[in-house]
Amino acid sequence: MGDDSCQQEAPTRRKYLRYGGAVVGTGLIAGCIGQSDSESTPEPTGTESSSGTETEAEPTPESTSTPTEETSYTATMPPVGELTLDEPPSSWVGSYGFTADVLTALGQADSAVGMANPQFWYQGFYDFLDGVTAPAKEELTKFTTADRNIDLEVLYDLDPDLIAVDPNPIISIFGLDKQKAKEIRENVAPWFGNGSRRKRFGGWTQWPDGEPYPYLSLPEYIPKYAALFGEEKRGQALLDLYEPFIEDIRSRVPPESERRSMALVNGRYNPENRDGWVVYNPKSEIEKTWGKKQYRDLNVVDAFEGAYSGQSSIKVDFEGMLEYNPDVIIFNFGITYRDFQGTNLIQKQQELLQNHPVGKEVTAVKNDELYVGGTPYQGPIINMFQTEMAAKQLYPDEFGSYPGYGEISESEQLFDRQRLSDIINGTF
């Protein structure tokens, strides 16, 4: 039963929000224990549809005639559940590059103030989109430490309106105490993210309710974040561009007998020829994961299929590379490691293969089919560029040859850059 004698303080920086059925604020309780949502927080004027987008409630005579009616922004994302805000977040922190790219696509890049690690937010593709910018990575505050801890003082100092992060990898990898995660939610900002880049490892926690939670596909994030930021129209326009592009790519993949085999090689591991090549399985065990989504969409033929023994990768020497003999070698994370601390790690590995008596006999090396690959931290913008890139690298007869990073002429582009720019810039 609610207690009518319960006192509420007025909100300060951030208005009341409802999170997972509980009412939370910034350093205050926006309601009393035992109160229902209807007692503690005004009902939202919109609801989230099954796709995650907010749909407007049917107007009533009272609502159309009352200029002071409040609007709320509601979205639901496992594992954190439903989140309702009285106003869109004006600042946010992300994890690595994925949610940063999603929010950039929704026109929210300038509101970024920090990340778990800004180094992994690849921004190079934005250079090919008119008017699209993002904060320089060195201007974003990192709230994790080199020894894999979370810096609570930094996170509190950033004081964002939204933590666009799944708390579970922060708990599992960076050792954040679950009680501290709750305190952050109550005293700093709500968590709102879902870690679906790859299969979740053993020891992955399931906070806040201890129950396993589903993976989300890349497009599923767009309406959820769009609803929370009041960008439903932009989110739908983005999906209307993104999904037909992906479907077109899938429909044009050549028959299996005409697909060249590939090896997805670690782009950082072996520039000094230390102990072989780490080769990843390009096929995702979990269908909805998005870290290697472009290779799943392109239905690739993996030269190393059957060699992984249940693991996600295998290590081989030059002789092993020749034994499996891929037609194409793509260096994973290659766009990042083209210039890593002043060194082109991809070029060094290419030269190792080209100059080795066994390595140079590999079909991909003989035919100069050695390519820069993408980052697995790919939201919709990055994924569109990386899908186009991989399509041309693997199937040039169908999609046109790959001339090199950033060198695709307008007539050879597979999606409309200007349309994407307009959506991001809000001029669509």
C-alpha cells in the first residue's frame, strides 16, 4: 500500500525516470518503497511498440487542450528492462564503438562525454559522409583503467544522463561490484545496453535479475535507442535504408560453387612473425551477434571450416596456412591496425607472407588477395561500409572490385552515402 505521508524532493539536474519498474533519480528517490508506478511517476504519453519504437497515444480532448502535458520517452532492452525518461538524454557514455555508432546514426554523437574505452570507436568511415562528425576520441574520458577496473570517481564526475552500456561485461570483465552497479543506476544514470557482439563467455553475469537474457540483432537496437532519444522518425528512416541494403547484398551472393574461400586473420597478433597466425571462425555460432555480421550476411566459404575444434579461432604456421590455402585473406580489425601507434601492422603481416618461401605459395598471397578487414564494434554506419568492403573483396565479379580503403568511386558504391548523411544530420 502507498503511504500518503511519504515526502518527495524536487528533482535537480535530471527529471524523474522509471527503470525496470522502479523509480530512480539522480541522487534521490522519486517515489517511496511500496508505491506503484502510477503513484510515483506520471504515466507516459507514448508506449513502445513491439519493435522498440515509441507510438503516440490517441489524443484526447484534455490532452490536446492542455499545453503543459508532459511527454516521456520509453524503451525496453534486456537485461535492464524498461526505462522511461521525462526528457531525452543530453549526455551519454558508451562502452566500445558499437553503441557510439548507433547513437551517431541517430544524430547523438555530440552528446558523448565518455566511454569504457574510446580507442575502439572507429570513426574513419564518418569522413566519407557529408557533414557527419563525432567527438575526437582523445576528448572522450575513459572510465576504465589499464588493469581492467572501473574508475567510479571518473564515472561519477562525468555525470551522464545515460550509460549506454550493458552492465554485465563491466561486472564480469572489469570487476564492478553488483551493489555498485545498482548505486550507479540510482545515483548517476541508468544503464541501457545489451552485449551481443559475440557469444557470451563463461562467467558472464546476468544482472540485475539473475536470469539469462536474449541476444539482440544489430537492427533491433535502432528503434530502442531512437525511442529513448525521441528520434523515432530518424530511426525508421535509418532502418528503411539499412535493411533493404543488407537484403540486396544477401540476394546477390553468388552460388556456393562460385564463392572464393577466405581466412579471417588476426590483424595485430603476428607482425613480428613470433609463433604463427591466429585465424578466426568468420561464422557466428549465435545468429544475432553482430561482431562478424558482414561475413554471415555474405554467406562466406571458410577455408578453415572444421579446423576449430569447438573454439572460435585456431593458430597455424606458414605450412598450416598453405595446407588450408585460402583464396582470400582478410585481416580482422585491419582498419584499426593500418596505423597502430605509428605502425602499419597489416602491411607488416602482408610482407611476411609475401617474402616467406612457404607463405608466398598460398593462393591468396600469390594472387595479391590480402585485404584490410573491419572492426567488430560495428553499428549500422560502420556495418554498411564494412559489408560493402567485404562484398567487393570476396565477390568482385558481382559487386565490383575493391580498389582499397576509401577509394570506391560513387558509381561503384553499393549504398547511398548522401541519404545516410542526411539521416544522420536530420535533413532527410
